[in-house]
Amino acid sequence: MKKIIVTGHGQFATGLQSAVELLAGKNEDLIIVDFVGSGGKDGALKAAYEKVLNEHPDHEFLFFCDLLGGTPYKTAATLAFENERLAVVAGCNIGALVDMLFIKESYTLPELARQCITASHSATGLFEIREPSNQEEIDEDGI
């Protein structure tokens, strides 16, 4: 069984939880850990992570962090360095998070982490205004 810990600076995790619940409903496998401490190494954040891990000793965890290299990420990565039931991703988007909640049991933990990155890339786009091609103009006239 896998759970996803969403973590990040300020109310990042709580905000994502709110959006995920609006899009996909409540999910007991989504765990929220906000980091509201000051910069630098934060023992309270590590303790919060360890508390969650200890409450669910038979689960694997994907840490879904806001920023690569930030305190929430570094703290999770430090724990994951010596714990194979943990994987850590950073910078992914809400589309990927929703996807991961639905597919998490279909993949091994390392595969799930890679899938999260792929899903984030796929859900990222740019709206561009473009000029219609000649064919599009003809099609609009019905000719």
C-alpha cells in the first residue's frame, strides 16, 4: 500500500489538498505536512515526517514536494536516502498529484515517482495565439 505525503513551504500542501478534494474528493492516502518554520534545517519538519511514517509502518510513501532543493525536499530526501519505502519528487503539478492518487497501486514506488514526473510534463502547456492557416480559412467558409 502507498500513501502520498504532500509537503512544501507555507500552506502549499493544505492548498493542494483543497484543490484535490474539489477535483477528486477526499482521499485517505493523501497526507498533508505544511512547513511553516523558518529557513534552514528544521527538526520539527523531520519529526512531523517521522510521525507519519511511524503511524503507517507497512506503507510506502511518495513525498510530493513543492521545490527541488527546498527544506521540505531536503528533509524528505535525507529520510529517503536510507529508507527504500520512500521516494521523493519535487516541482510536480496538481494534475500529476491527482493522477498518482488513482494509479499509485499499479506501479512500484520508483516507477510511481518517475510516472509523477512524466505526468507533470504531460499536464504542462502553453496557450499561444496563432494565425489560422490558409486551409483553416477555407474550411470556415465551407468551401
